[in-house]
Amino acid sequence: MFGRLSHTRLLRYAGLFTWALVGVPLIYTALFLGGAQDASQAPQMNWQGWMAYAVFGALYVWLTRAMDGRRIRRADYLLLLMLTGSAIAVSYYSLSGLGSILLMVVACVLPWLLPLSLGIAVLLLSQFAIAPVYVMGLEFDLASAILQSALYAGFCGFIFVTSLVARQQAQARDDQRRLNSELRATRALLAESARVNERTRISRELHDLLGHHLTALSLNLEVASHLSEGKAQEHVRQAHTLARLLLTDVREAVSQLREGGAIDVGAALRPLAENVPALDIEMQIDEPLTMDDPERAHVLLRCTQEIITNTVRHANAGKLWIGVHREEGQISIEARDDGDGVEIILPGNGLRGMRERLQQYQGTLQVESHPGQGFRLRVCLPANTVQSIAEGVPA
């Protein structure tokens, strides 16, 4: 049963289980110890406390609905603050340390939403914010209250590190999926390039060897037909005809090899859209989309890889649209996402590398972005012209 659940889901269910257990003593006190004398030492809450407890559960369910594949919005930081505040409120309204237990659940969420240093700061501050409860509600002295808060902070730290490791493992798994997709795409391009190179080699061999030899044979038979007489001349002419037919067949074979030697760029690009974590990619590619130059095809592959990688790492997007089309002697890549966008684009190593690759082949790169409208990117690369080597075969 547990083997079917990812470690992120197990962490989520463990937090929900802890939240439910925190409510057990509160419910027990309200139902069975309402007016009893021994109820003075049991945690009790008014309706505000119950509201804080319910809000905590609802916020936790929402924030952890897909920890390893969900986009983090700015509103999530406010919800995380409310989650922490509701846990502290449970302690204040119940005058107990139950809020410190709920803060352990918060510690499980922090690594997924906040940077490491900020998450540790929130963890420590929230625990020591409950120290006054130990003084007011449990009659601890100040030193004991601080020590109790430090003890809970240690427990929270352990949970925080456990969740941090789970997040790092999830990221490593996602990176491995993305790298596997890139590896399959590169392998497909290499296979296409090898196929094209082999067809080109065979066509050249046919042209250089058989073509020239058959041409020489045809010329010799032409001369022999003028020197011979009678039945011998008839056989020479038949041999001359067969040589010309064979030369025509070789020329057609060379032409077919050259025409079928283009690289299928679409077959190399499609694996890039598979198994990309936390990103839905819709890719539209013209059919057929071929190129003769393996180096230009490699540039298109690397540019598409960089577009997907930048979207996953920086755009905070859930959807990416990529269109690859041939138009007026050029192959263009148009991409857009539904991410946050920025007001000012600061090119990093990825965008600079794309522009440098494209400039080597007279290509261009255009990038646009506006806050709340994601990124738009357009790549244009001139497509080389197919020229058949068969045109050089003499008739």
C-alpha cells in the first residue's frame, strides 16, 4: 500500500494525521470533561480556537495538494503565514502546547515554499512565539518556557530537514526525467544524422564509382559500334543500350538517396515534451519538418531544450506552448508560457547561449515578457537548400 505512494504524499498524510490527533484531546475535553473538576488541567478552547484549528486544517490541505508538482504563487506565502498564525492561535486559545505540535506540521511545509534560510527563521520565531503560553497557561517560569520552546524547535528542525531531503529527492527525480527526455531527443537526432550521413556516403559512392565507370563503358561501346560490322555490331549496340539504361537507373537511385537524406527535426524535438515535471507542454510541429544540415538541426534542438529548461526553472508556469514551423526558407520556433512574467528581462547564460548559437547561422532570437503575462520567445533559423548530388551524374 505505502509503496504506491510517493514520499511527498506520505509526508502530507502524516501531517493530516498529526493535525487530527491534536484535535482528539480538545474534543475529549469538550465532550466528556466539560464541567468536571479535573478538566481544569485539560486543554479547552472557545469558538475562536476551534475556528483557528479548522482554518489550519483547510490551509494545510490546500498548500500540500501537490507539493512536488504545483506552481508556487505569491498568495501561497500569505496562506503559509496564516497557517503559522492559526497554529499559534490554537495554543493561545487553549493555553496549551498543542500549537507547538501543529507547528511541526508547518515545518513539513516550509522547505517546499520558502528558501532554506527564511524557512529556518520562520520555524524558530514561530516556536518561541508560543513561549508566553507556557508561562500564562501552564505556569512555567520564563527559563522553563524558553527551554520548552527550544525543545519543540528541535523536533521541528528534524521534521524540517526530513521534508527538505524529500524535496531535494523530488527535484533530483524531476531533473532526471527532464535529462532523460533530452537524452532521447539527442539520441533521435544522432540516429537521424547517422542515417543521413550513411545515405549520403552511399550516394557518393554510386556516383563516383558506378557513374563514371558506366559513362566510360557507354563511350567505349559507342566507339565499338562504329568499328564493328554485322552481328557483332548488333550485340555491341544492345550492350550500349543496356549501359545507358543502367546509368539512368544509377542516377535515379542517387537522386532518391539524396532526396530521402533529410533529417526529421520533428522526431528529434517531440521527446523533449515528454515527462517534464510540473509543466504541461503543448508542441505543434509542421509535418514533415526536415533539414539537410545536422548542425542546424542541433541548434534547433538545443534552443528548444533551453526554452523548456528556462520555463521550468524561472517562469513559474504551468503551461508551455511551442510551435515549430517552416516559412519562407526559415524554420521558426515560437514559444509562450502562462508564468508570472517580468518587467525587465535580464538575459542569463541560457539566453546568451541561444543567441550565440543562432548568430553562427544567421539566426535571430526575440524575447518578450510582461508582468502577469508570461514569456514569449521567437527563434528564426535559415533552412539550407537541398541540392542533389545526382545532378552531377553524366548522362
